Amino acid sequence: MIGYGICGSFCTHERSLRALEKIAEKYDVIPIVTPIAAETDTRFGKARDLLERVEKICDKKAVRTVKDAEPLGPAFPLDCMVIAPCTGNTLAKIACGITDTSVTMAAKAHMRHEGRLVIALATNDAMSSNLQNVAKLLNKKNVYFVPMKQDDPVLKPHSLVADFTLLENAIDCSFGDVQLRPLFI
Ligand SMILES: Cc1cc2nc3c(=O)[nH]c(=O)nc-3n(C[C@H](O)[C@H](O)[C@H](O)COP(=O)(O)O)c2cc1C
């Protein structure tokens, strides 16, 4: 079973769902959505539509609370926890041991048994205030990143966004304890 965390990087939801469709053909997937992603309508789409699509693809209700995410580790072990997209906010929380959303709870519950975590980062502070957290997690056992790139070096000079078309490959590599490379593309 794969846990598929979705955070509030709204502009990348479409790319994440396209990747999720492929992953769900191959693996049993339980969706885990942060409160922000589950409740916020933006110019990129409505929260209700996101939940409906995710739940349809996975054929399961989305986990949306800390309470419902807590068993994903001890009681219901995951083979891999994916966070796609992972916001700067969630990345920083995981790096610093903060657990106050469905996704950070699922990651914590899963990682306490040395579970694999695959992160598809999408944040415009990846190479500024969050660079230390990228480094921290890159240096941590069982944590893998989906290869990423500078999506707009001129207008968003500190931004990094994962290539979601490589997500499935990155998950497969993580099962062999391998980081898919090149990491920066
Ligand atoms: C329209 C919109 C787009 C956003 N895009 C991003 C993004 O791509 N990356 C990011 O790290 N945060 C982005 N944010 C900010 C996050 O949604 C915010 O930090 C939120 O607290 C994240 O919560 P979560 O990590 O629990 O999902 C965006 C916010 C809005 C309203």
C-alpha cells in the first residue's frame, strides 16, 4: 500500500493527479490530503473537485485528519509514503519534527518504522529559506526526492519544482533503496 500525500501547492495538483492515475494502476494507494489542500478553493480549482478526483482514482476516502492518519504506520503499515506535491511548509515541518496535519502525521507514523518517504517538492523558497530543510532531508536515511528543476529562474529565482512525470520511477527506485538521479534536471 502506498500513502499518497497531497499538500497545498495548488498549481501542481493537476500534474500530481496525472501521476497518481498511473501509480494507482500499479499499486494500492491511500490518499492523504492536508487540510489546506482539502478545504481551499483557488484559481487552480475547487477543493471539492480535488477530493472527488483523488478519491475516485484511489477508490478510497481521503485521509484528512491527524487522527485518521495516525494508524498509517503502526496499525496499517505503508510500503512507501509519497508527498506530491510537497509544499515548503510541509517539507519544513517534516525536517523539524512538527506533526500537525494529516500528511505530516502519516509521514511521521510511517517513518518511525524506517519507512520510505518520496518527496515531490514544489515551492518557491526551495533555494532560500527552505534550502536547509532540503539538505536535512537529503541527508536522511529512507528519504528520496523526485528529480526537480528551477521552473522559472528569472521570475522565481529560489523556486524548485519536481518533475511529476518521474514520480513513478522515483517510487520504484526507492523500493531498491536508490535515489533517482540526476536529482536536479
Ligand atoms: C494559490 C496558491 C498557490 C500556492 N502554491 C504553493 C506552492 O506551489 N508551493 C508551496 O510551497 N506553497 C504554496 N502555497 C502556500 C501553501 O498553500 C501554504 O504554505 C499552506 O500553508 C500549505 O499547507 P500544507 O503544507 O499543509 O498543504 C500556495 C498557496 C496558494 C493560495
